[in-house]
Amino acid sequence: AQSVTQLGSHVSVSEGALVLLRCNYSSSVPPYLFWYVQYPNQGLQLLLKYTSAATLVKGINGFEAEFKKSETSFHLTKPSAHMSDAAEYFCAVSDQGGADGLTFGKGTHLIIQP
Amino acid sequence: GAVVSQHPSWVICKSGTSVKIECRSLDFQATTMFWYRQFPKQSLMLMATSNEGSKATYEQGVEKDKFLINHASLTLSTLTVTSAHPEDSSFYICSAQGWGGSTDTQYFGPGTRLTVL
């Protein structure tokens, strides 16, 4: 069975600073990994996904993530935070090529300070 | 592309009544739809997986007689919460996957907030 651990339920950064949201996964097979963003009272929007191709994945809104098999990690980064990035971020894993229900981490609430 | 809608966006009902939530894929054919439940400030938990024309597969601990799922067409799945009770109050989110979008990606609806009084 797969699992996802997101370190830090809350992360606070200053506007313009680097954003780093951590995600570690556990999977018995090569995983598909996803980052989603959720704004208050809304559904989830896909930021990016890793599907066994390039290990550095670029997504929307300037976000990117790097798949590191040796560290079983898929951390999300953005070079310069913007106020509009304030939201809840979820890392998720699939061990059936995305064809199964996703297993989500507990989420990280990103706070942007002016 | 790959837009998923849910209706209603919020609903309040009395304890003991049933509530139906619709999930539609607007611009692609969803061969598989998923239903998740999200408690306040918590993560999403998968409730069930439904394939068009087949019975839904429920996750362990989810009562299939309480949460009825129908996936009768490639663009519509419904979740009916039967005899709802206050503990069923939650945010219900569907996702869809299939042709027209990326087959390895789930596209999520905006969610339905259910409050049972």
C-alpha cells in the first residue's frame, strides 16, 4: 500500500522568498506523483505530475517538483512566492499509473507574509 | 479542457433525509469517477471508485448502503447519501478520469458541502 507524508502542516514564507513544500512517499511499485492546490471552499487543481518521465517536473504558476527515488521524495518548489500562492497544497500518489484512487498527504497550508 | 462540475455546491438537510450529489465531466468522457470525502482542515479520503456501467467499488469502512453511487453514463456519476445524519456532514469531492483528458490524471470537481442538521 502506498502512503504520503507531508512535513509541516503550515509553512510561512515572505512574499518573494523561495517556497519549499516537502513530500515523501512510500510505494511498492514505481509511483505516479501529483501535487494539487486547493483554495478555500474549492476543489483541487492540478499543479503538476510525475509519470516516470523527466525527474524534474514543471507545473503551472511557476511551481516545479523533483522526483528523487533514492530519497523517496517529491518536494514542491517555487523560486519567488506571490500572495496569490496562499492555499492548501496536497501531495498524492498512485501506484496504478494514475488509474486508481489517489492517496493524499495531510496537506500543507502555505502562508505568504507581505 | 477537462472540466468537472458538481451540483449542488452546498446543501443543508434534516437528519434522516437523503441527498443526491451530481458529478459531471463537461468536456470529456469519464470512464472512471472517484468520490472523496474531506473533513474540515483534513486531507481527502477516497470513498469509492466507479466505472461507467459497473457497480462502484467501495473503500474499507465506507457503507455502501449509505453512500449509493451510480455511474450510468460517461459524463455523470451521482452520490446519494441516504438517511443522512450530522456525522455525514462533510465536503464531498468527485474526480473524473478518461478520454479527452490525460488518462493518468484525475480532474476534480469544485466539491459539495453537506450540512446535516
